[in-house]
Amino acid sequence: MSAMTASDSTDTAHGARFPWRGRLLRKGPGPASTGNVANIITVVRILMAPLFFVLLLADAGHDGPLRIWAAVVFVVAIVTDSADGIIARRQNLVTDFGKLVDPIADKVLIGGALVALSVLHELPWYVTVLIMVREIGITVFRFAVLSDRVIPASRGGKIKTVLQAVALTAALFPWWNLVGDWAHWVNGILMTAAFLATILSGADYLWQAWKHNRTTS
């Protein structure tokens, strides 16, 4: 491993003192700004969550234009979840701020969708509560051990995220008005799959953590 050059050391120290200065989009040497494009997209996703929540509740279960707009906002926000990560990795724009805020943005969006559907009596509260306990619990756990090791997203965790996005998208768009009540059966199957994947992936994180602690103790 090559030693850190004086220039690298200066860039690192400069980035620590002035986190808002640095690269915004271009890829290259030097620190990335906290206000880089990837982080801006993440913050926008957080701001979209309350807009989605208000639109869906304002529709009040009438399956009107407000619900469709709420679903569109949700889908756009979900897409930005992949976009900010891709930009951050490709352009070397990963920052401590992004590592902290990105999972929070995901939980706010997914949690808002689950709570809104439960408020509208379209999703049992126990499903929402169990999923949120798992999501918040694992996120807190990952931050708690961050100084010791980084726990990457597992394959099960990635599958869980995709299933949650698909299930919630299907539950939000009132497509049953076009194809009939059998759409509710499909939604139920998708939500059940997302629920099981969420619980099982959470259990897997805890199992892997227990094995790690056992081997290192």
C-alpha cells in the first residue's frame, strides 16, 4: 500500500474542515462536497416523502387523481434511491453525510407508505409495525457497530428492498379499478412476500452478527 502523499493529506484535512467545499459531480481527486449531486438527490427524496403522504391521505381512499399522483411521487422517489447510489459510487462522491442520510431517506419513504396504507385501513397495522421495527432496529444496529465494521446490504436485504418497492407500488396505484378485484389478491401476495423477506432478512442480519461476535470473542 502506498503512503499518503502530502497532497492527499491536505485534501483530506481540507474536506474535514470545509465539508461543503469540494467536488459536486465530477470524478477526480480531492474531497467530495457534502452538497454533491448524490446527496442532493437523497435530500430531495426525503422532501418527497411528506408530499406523497399528504396526497395519499387527502385522497382518503377514493382512488382519485390525488392517489395516482401520490403513487407517481412514490415511484419517482424510489427510482432516486438507485440513482443517488449509482452516482455516488461512479463519481466517487460517497460522504459520511450520504452514508447517514441515505438509509434514513429510505425508511422515511417506505415507512410513510406503510403508515398511510394502514391509516386508510388497506394494510393491517401489525404488518406496518413489524416491518418498521425491523427496519429501524437493523439500521440502528448497523450504525452502532460502524466503528468496528461496516455491515453491507445482504442479498436478502436487497431482495427485501425490491419486494417492498414492488408491493407498495402495486398497492398504491388503483389498478383494481381497471382489472377487477383479483388485483387485491395479487397485492396481498406481493405484500406477504415483502413482509416475509423483511422479517427473514432481519433475522439473517442478527444471525450473522451473532456468528461474528462468537468468532471474535
